[in-house]
Amino acid sequence: MRKFRKVVVGGTFDRLHLGHKALLRKAFEVGKVVYVGLTSDEMIRDKPYAEKILPYELRLGDLLKFFDVNGYNNYRVIKIHNAIGFAGEMKSLEAIVVSEETYKGALIVNRAREERGLKPLEIVVIPIIRSSLGPKISSSLIRAGLIDPFGRPISSGNETPPKDV
């Protein structure tokens, strides 16, 4: 049984990785209908390795493939142009799903909702998915060529080859 009728989750969702997938799965687990705010190309210009971020249409395509493969059909993807997006004004939303890292963003959304006289969203937080290279799997580490979408280090090819025993 789903806890909420309508939930929101947002992000750039560049190079869909285990962290993104955990976030999206949690949204579908707790919400009957999931509204996904997908950042516009204009919004991501200041992100690390911004020039390597996939264009909106490709990121959207990857999301749709993920939903299809997992049998999710109760969603709506909406392009957002700022950190609050439609979550600050859509009255019927009940909850927002975030990671520990993006929790502050949920507080900003709730502040915007309260300023508009709307009820704050219940915040559902998932833990950060760790990478074998560091504290978390992130799209910027993937764009930098340091890890794959599963958080595994990518070989540079400069390692010393193993000696024959």
C-alpha cells in the first residue's frame, strides 16, 4: 500500500546511477503517482563537468527507459528551470523524496510552499549510496571518468601489470 497519493522527486539524472535508481525506486515505493522534476539544460551550466552532462532529451530518454524496464507507469516528468520547480506551487503534492545530500533542497521547497500558503511536503530521505572510490556515487565522478554508474573505479590503463608468478 502506497503511503502518499502524489510525490515529487527532482534532479539532473545525468548518467543514471545506483543512487538515482534508489531515489526513484523509493519515490515509486511511497507514492501512487510520481512527479519527476528533470532539470533543463540551462539550469545545469554551473555543475561540475557541465560540458559533459547529457542533453535534456537524452537524460529524459534514459529515465523513460528505466521506468519502462521497471514497469513504472504512474509518473509524469516535468522540465524544471530552477531548484524549486513546480513543487513550490503544485497544491496536490504530499511528499518529496530526497537523498541525505539533497535534504536541504527539500527544506527550500517547503519554505517556498509555505510562502505561497501551501502545506509543506513530508520529506522522505534515503541514504547516500556509497562508491568504492569515496563517500558517494555521483554523476560528476562518472563524468570525470573516475567511476562507472555502479560506483566502481574505472581503470586508467596506467596501472603496473601484475607480475607472472
